[in-house]
Amino acid sequence: MELTDLAHFRHVARAESFRRGAAAAHVTASAVSKSIRKLEDELGVRLFARTTRQVRLTAEGKVLLERCTRVFRELDECVAELAGRGDSHAGELRIGAMEVLSVALLPRVLGAMMRVHPGLVPRCHELAPAPLAAAVREGRLDVGLTIGGGSEPGLIAHPLGRSSGVLVCGPTHPLRGRRRVSARDLREHASVVPSFLGLEHLPSIDQFPDAEWPRKVGASIELLQMGIALVESGAVLGYFPEISVRDRIARRTLVPLAGLPARAPFLLHALLPAGATPRPATRTLLDALSREIRALDAPRGARAPRRA
């Protein structure tokens, strides 16, 4: 059984198309078809159920996809370890992250890691929860960083910590000098509202207490950085996990406002493939993220010391 044939099979399985699988593998469709036929002859099973419109994995094909995903993951880890000549953190680290973590927290942690381990090559992708979980489960990512959620089949949800929510305005907003707001203030001033097309797997993004403090909704967005920029412009109020805006509060481009009822914190997780041992770079990343999150969620006067 050749690794090239397995790679072609994996591309077709993910794309659910011979044509798209061939394009992903950078080979011709006939080369991919030849690899699939070789595997089916060698194993004595059918790997795909083909129709004029669809290419679907058979039960046997699903077993092979799971096994060969493990094989390629082991190979990637081997290459990464050897590439650094003793630095187990060298090589690619494939990271998927929701925007809540990628705006400020992840770049800061990766920057510190790369200064210590110059052979580390982060490959970062911004994804919503469903495709993020699928990419980790299929071995296309080493780790996925998400908000809310929990363990799923084929995945382990590693808790990273939590982040309080914070209501903020821009330095030119009419409420900037108030520091404390009331329900009436929120009815009179427009707010940025995280809204992801009503997807049920993202309720933890917006934890604002609408039932108690109804907002005058001014902007419904899916882009976190756009929402933060709108708030900085002075046009609207915004409610975000503090890990996403702490740096901007420190630079005074955002002004925190008190007065909201206490809310449950945002829970942050790292998704890892079940049954796989995280490589050293992944463990270092998770440890560093956890330390930063604990420090960011500590009371302002009791920040935990940072470690390199």
C-alpha cells in the first residue's frame, strides 16, 4: 500500500469528488482514479459509492479514512520533530481559531513561542465551530481554539479558561464619561450585536442580558474585528469577551462601562483529536494560552505575572 495512493484517497474522501480531489492533490483525475482502483483491488472492498452526482464513502471507506488520517498525522509529527534537530517545537503547528481568540490573544502567545523556538511555523486558520471541529477530527488541524461547546465524538475539549464579558464604548461616544450605564442608556444608544445567521451552535457568543437590559440594536454582525472598530469609532456600544479587547482598553481606544448585571463568563476550549498524543508545541501553546487567559480574567489589581 503506497502513501501516494492513500493521499489521493484522502483528498477524494474530503472533497467528495474525484475532480476536486485531484485538484487538491495537484494531479490529474485519471491518476486519482488509478490510485483508488489499486487500493480497492488490494483491500478487496469498495471504498466509494459513486453516482452521477455524488461520491460517498462506504462503511469500509470510512474505516480507511480514519486509519490513514492517523498515519499522516504520525508522519507530520515525525517530520516536525526531526526538522528541528532536537527542538521538538520546530516545524508546522496547524491551528484553527475562532475570531474571539485570534484577534489579540493567539498572536501574543505565538509571538512569544516563536522567539524561543525560531523553527516553529504556525499555520493559522480562522473558522466557525462546525468546520473547526471537522478539521481537527479529520487531522487537518493539530488544535482548534473555540468558545463554548464541549467534547464531541472523535474530539477532546481541553478547557483553557474563561473570560468575563465587558461593555465598552469609543473615546468619542456620549457615554464615555459616565463609566456606569443604566438600562435606559442602552435603550437610547445603539449597540453592536454578535449574530451568526442564527446558528444554534454559537449561542455562547452573545451573552448580553437582553431580557433584563433591552438594547437598542444598531448593528448585527458576524465579524468581531469589524464590531470592535465600530465601537472605537464612537457610533455604538459593544459587549465582548474581555480577552478580545483588553489591549484596546489599555490603549484607551475603548472605554469600559460598569453597571451591567453580572453574567456567566465565556468558556474557552481547545479541541484536540481523541486518541492522539499532542505534540510538544501543542502542549506549550495550550499552557501559554491558559496562563494568559487566567491573567486576563484576574481582577485588575491582581494580575498574574507573565512568563516567557
